[in-house]
Amino acid sequence: MLAPKKVKYRKWQSARRQGKRRVAPDTRGISMAFGAFGLKAMTQSRVTSNQIEAARRALSRAAGKSAKIWIRIFPDRPFTRKPAEVRMGSGKGDPAGYIFDVRPGRIIFEVDGATEAVAREALRKAGTKLPVKVRVIVR
């Protein structure tokens, strides 16, 4: 799973759950840069490193050996979790993993070196592993 090698702060402040900024279209990472086919987010969500890895595995298996795959997002934001059946209070929980805040318009995966039918099917399978609505786009 993806995780940063080193972080400056173990715990980040909690981000706002809703608001105009979170559902506003992304301004970075919105154009195809490497491959011929891509997976574009249509909604906003927090994608964990486990979900990215599951999508990558599904994509690489379905696309075949000749396909080159680029992951355009990296989970660098830690999220914390308190153990089960622990009373309220007594501080913030321990870091449980890393997430990436995906906003609409962000390219998540790119594929090259596969036929259009194979690439579309592989990206569709990868999209089912993610908590966002996605669309397959072509350069």
C-alpha cells in the first residue's frame, strides 16, 4: 500500500466534512499527461491507500502485461482512529492509515499500451473499487 516514507507531522487537523471547497472541481491533475486512457473522478471522496491498491491490482490484471499504468494520486494525509469500545475523551486516536482527498475532475489512473476495449474494461473494473463515481476518458 502507498504511504509516505517520512512525515513532518504524525497527525493532521481534521478537515471540514462539507462545504463549497470540497465539492468544487479540482484545478490540478485534471488533464491527461501520460497515457491514452484515463479514469476521471466525477464526485468527491476520501480514497484510502487500500482502495488505491485494490484498484491498481484490478487494473493491472485486466489490462494485461503490455499495458503501462500510472497512478496520479498519492495518499499523504494521515487519518486517525480510536480503538473499539473506548470512552470519549482522552485525546486523539493513533494514525490508522493515509488518504487522498479526491475532488471532481481529478485524473486517478492512466493507461497506455492496451487496445481501447481492453483499457475501458480494465478502468471500469478499477473504478468499482473506488468510493467515487468515475468516467473513462480518452485523450
